[in-house]
Amino acid sequence: MYETQGIRLSDYAESMLKLSLEEFKSTYTKPFLLVEKAEDRFVEDIDTVSPADAPGSCKTNPSLSKPVKIDEQCVYYIEKPDGSLLTRMISVGRQSNNDIVIPSNAISKFHAFFKYDPAHMTYSITDAGSKNGTSLGKQELKPYQPEPIRSKQTLVFGKSIRAIFLLPEDFHWYVNIQKKIYQTP
């Protein structure tokens, strides 16, 4: 299930639509990061999105083993791989040793990281002193100061890479409202 390079949203949609919400939540227990370029049309308010408003144009379903281009919506499952050295954080950056690899020069080698607080069952995002910064919503994050993050919040990495943080039930909902775009006739 773990893939540092991201998987096209259309490929997730194809397999996800076969699962009920309960089946999906029991299979996927960690949040998702839905990533695309900021220059592309991007839905700011995910609660009001409709299939016609869906960002990106991922209408083909290539093999999951092919590299994912950053100019399409990509899905990252936010979890630690087995054997990862940095066990307390889920790293984001352009270098291949990160847990989430976003191949863009706008992203620092080690750009930011997520942390999970099991006592409060919450996540936070921290900018790792990146050159181009990280924003949560419209707020620029201060380096090395964690900020709580909620499902459906928008992140901007390096001023040009936008992402939405989604808990499993919200990711399932997001994909289901876009069925007509991703299902083949």
C-alpha cells in the first residue's frame, strides 16, 4: 500500500469505488494528501466541489508502476514505511529518502513533515526550514513550529504545489462525488 511517489487519483478512484465507506475506512486508516500544481485550477472549498468542478484531468488509468507526473492530481497515503529512519515524523520533500516525495524544484530536499499525536488523535504539519516555505490555508507556517491540521485543509508547499489533507472518510467522499469523471463507460 505504501508508495512514496504518489499514485494518480484516477487509479485510486478505480479501486476505491468498489468499496463501501466502512470497507474503505477499515482498509485505509491513515489520512491522504491530494497534490497538484498551484497553477492548475484548484478547488479551494472542498465541501462544495462537484464532478464538473474537479481539478486536474486524470482520465486515463496507466499502470500504477509508472512514474506519476506532478502536473496531475496525485494521492499520497500518509504513513511511515517499514524501516524508515525518522520514526516520529512523515517527511515531505523532493529527495527520494523522504516518506512523501514530490518531484518539483519548488520543494526543498526536506521540506516539511507531518506528525500524529495518538493521545489527541490529531495531526500537525511543520515546515522544516524550507527555502520557499509552507502555508496552511492562507497562513504561512513559521519554520519548526508545528500547526494542527484538519481534514479538508489546503496546504501550499513552496508557493506552487497545492495539496489537500484528507482523512479516509473525506477522501472516500471526494472520490465518490467525482465518479463520472473517473469511471470508464
